[in-house]
Amino acid sequence: MKGLFIVIDGLGGSGKTTQLALLKKRFGKNALFTHEPGGAPRAERIRNILKSGKGPKPDPLTDFFLFWAARAEHMSRGIVPALRKGKLVICDRFDSSTFAMQIRGDEQKNSEKLFWQCREHTLADNKPNLYIILDTPAALARSRRKSRRGEDRFDERKGTYQRRVRTGYLEFAKRMGTRAIVVDASMPVLEVHEKILELIQKVRS
Ligand code: TMP
């Protein structure tokens, strides 16, 4: 029996955390809730390196490989074993973030081919069944982030970067065809939640 793999992604401040908390209430222990970067012990160590703003600015290619390294570990230690047990896996961010942030946000067009190769090699037959992309204008996402919890080194980058990231998510969703749905996250919280539940039920049935 193979489980179901669902990704919830979008700009920081798109309401992802709120929506994931509502999904946790709904599915509880019947699902594995996980996140990226992280989700496995070594991947969490890579997360600490990635999130730290200390030291000189990292080369964008370093970030790119670290996100894929963390993901390889997360796949083999967390996601794939859960899918093999037939679990519903709900992941906060995934490779959609790498495409949006490292390829489009950081304007690393020359790594785009490598992105698709890493995707094929790392995910193989365990690609997400559905990506739910919570879409919000970059300015609204930023004001939500600021009122909430402060920003990490990716969040605090300027508006032009955030706008490229948003376009990156939309482009990624388009490339995924029916495996990705963009949800207008500027709708009221409960409406977004209902929409997400409807999408999950549809892919489960
Ligand atoms: P978060 O877990 O608080 O969302 O922090 C993760 C940060 O890492 C967030 O700013 C988004 C960023 N990120 C990328 O830049 N690329 C990726 O592939 C992933 C998964 C996250």
C-alpha cells in the first residue's frame, strides 16, 4: 500500500503555518506532519546551517545543494518509510521552495537543468501527489510576516526578490500540471482551510 504525499508551500506570511495547524487538528496522528529543510536528524543539522544569518553571504549554489542534501536525508529517513506504511504525509515546503527561491529568487537560471535532474534523482517514484501553493501578493505576505515572528535570512530579502519568488511558485505550479493547485491565500483563513480539505479529499478518493 502506498501512502499519499501532499506539500503545502508558499511565501513566508502566506498563512502556511496557520493552515498546517488546522490540518494537524483535522488529521492528527493519522498523518505524518513534516517540514523542510529538516524532518530527519541530519537534515535538521543542515537546516541550522541554512537558517543561520551568521558569517559571509553563502554562494547561491551552496544553498541549492544544501537544500537538496537535506531533502535526500528527509526522503530516505522520513518520507519514503512513511509512504511505504501507507501514511498520509503533509510536508511544510518542499522542492517547490527550491525552485521558487534558489532558482527564480536568486536568479540561478544556469542551475535550472540541475534542479530537474536533482528532482528526478532524489525523488524518483516518490514525488508529491499534490502541491498546494498558497498564493499571496509579496507585500501582503511581508506585512503578515512582520506582525508575526520576525524574518529569517530568506524572508528579509527585498521586495523584488520576494516578487520573483512568488512568480517562481506560480511557474512551478504550472509545470506540475494537475499535481499542483494554487489557492488564493488572501481569502479568510477558514475558507482557505475548507479549500485545502476539499483538495486533499479529492486526491485521496
Ligand atoms: P521555515 O521553515 O521557517 O519556513 O524556514 C525555511 C526557510 O528556508 C524559509 O525562509 C524558506 C527557505 N527555503 C528555501 O529557500 N529553499 C527551500 O528549498 C526550502 C525548503 C526552504
